[in-house]
Amino acid sequence: MRLRSAHAKARATIVAGLATALLCSSALAPVSAYAATADELQNRVDAATQAYGDASAKVSELQAKIDESQAKIDEVNAELPEQRERAEQSLSSLYKMQQGTPGLVSLLLSSDSFADFFTTYQYLNAVQRSNTDALAELNRMEGELSAAQQTLQAAKDEASAQQQQAQTSMTEAQTALDELNAQIAAQAAAEAAAQAQTEAQTQAQSQAASSPAASAPAASTPSNPSATDGSEVKSDGEWMIGMASAYSVDSNTGGNATASGDELTDDSMSVAVPLSQRYLLGRSVQIRYGGKTITAVVNDVGGFAAYGRVLDLAGGCWKAFGCSSASDWGVRAVQYRFL
């Protein structure tokens, strides 16, 4: 995929406009309202990343051709001095003979007959022409190789410019996406806090209004009893955005054990959710990152919600996204939904 400057400029303009519109939008909008926009930004990041990879490959290919051409030029240049010397010696010898110098006389006297002399003279002429032709051929090759190298260098400069344009576009799109994710995370935290406060107030009012008598109606309980801290998540298949960490058998405090009883391996396509969301155990979850979507099962819980994380990915998940270890993944913003 090749990038043209007009495309890169248009991409940068669109991304900048999206980022501005998103950051200036109302803080009261639900997190899920940004899912389509996050998808679009992620697609732009992926497209720019692909363009950068294509341009980088083209630069490497052209550089290899330039190096090959330079090697041939060096080889020709190494032959030129010797060939020039041969041609000069041949020309000098022939000139002396043609001018009737002692060299020609010596050649004539050393010949058994005029036929031998004539044959030798023709041979020297042939040698001179051969050396001259070889020199001319080397000069011609040097000129052609130099011209080809200039063409290759111009193509490489163009590919390098496209590589830089793609990198700039990729950086701008990623920055806009990171800013959006940060805003969504802050908004989600604010919404969770507000929801927790509302539920606490409702529960307090319900308890105050209830009678201590055994016949009095009991206080209502939330639909998810283990999520009374306001950490309920949308579990109807709607896409959300949050921070995901990673873990392995070695870093798991329970070794290869999970909350669901499943065995944890370094290839498990599974995730852990916060302790307060145990009710999600057994559910499937789709996770989208870097243009790739995977499906995993929720089979473990952990105490990582306090660090602002919504998922903890097991080995099979971070490997599917191209990472070599849990630390290589670190903590990244992902899109996810429970099925």
C-alpha cells in the first residue's frame, strides 16, 4: 500500500478533526457512544501501520539494489586502471612502430620474413584495438551503472518520504485514539463512582424505611449480588473500551489454578475479570486490538480493578495479539464485549 502526500494530509486532517470533536464533546455521553468512533480511529491506525510497513519494505528493497549496483561500479572501477594502462601501452607501441622508430626496425629485423613482420604488425594492431574496445566498454558500463544508481536513489528518496508520511499519519491517529481512550476511561470511572453513590443512597434509604420485624419486607438486592460496588459492566454484547493487563502461569498467585477450576496454561484463551464481577465466570468475551479480534472465556478473577484495569489476559490471548510475554504486553487499551 503506497501513501501519497495528499492522502496523508487528508488522513491527518480527518484524524485531527475527530480528536478535536471527541475531546470537546459532552462528558455526559455514555462510554458506548464512542465505540464506532474508536473503531474508525483504530482502522486508521491499522491502515497507516500497513502503509508504513509497505514503505519500509520498499526502502529496504531499493537499498539492496543500490548496494548491488555500487558493488558492480566498484568492480568496474577496479578494472579501469589496469585496462587503461594496457591501452596506453598498446597505443604507445603502435605509435612508435608507425613512426618508423627503432622499435619498428627491431621488429622488422627480428622477423624471418616480411610476411612474419606483417603478421606481427597486424597482431599488435588487433591487441591495441582490443584494449581500446575493452576500455570503452568499461567506461560505458560505468556510465550506465551510475545512471541506474541515480534512478534507484531517486526511487529510494521517494519511498523514504512515503515512509515518513505513513509514520506521521500513524502517530497522529494513535495519539487521537489514546486521547479518546483516556477520556473514556476517566468518564467510565466517573460514571461508576456516580452509580455506586446512587446505589449506596438507594440502599441506605431502603434500609431506613424497612421495619426490624421479621414480617417486614427485606431490602432489595441488585441483580448481580457480587457487584454491589458499582462495577457492573454491560454484558449484552455491546462494545466497551478499557485497560487490559496480562499474566502467565509463573506470575499467577494460584499457579495453574483458576477461580472456575479450569487449568491455566501459557496457551489458555482465557481472561480474568475483577473480583466484583465473578458473575461473569463462564461467559465468552471478544477482545479487539490492533485490527485483530479474538474470543476468550472468563474463567478467573483478580484484584486488579483498583489499578483501573478491566481484564487480565492469559497467555493464549496476548500471544494471539503477537506478544512474546506478559511483560511484553504490559497494559494496553482494548475494545471488548461479553457474549
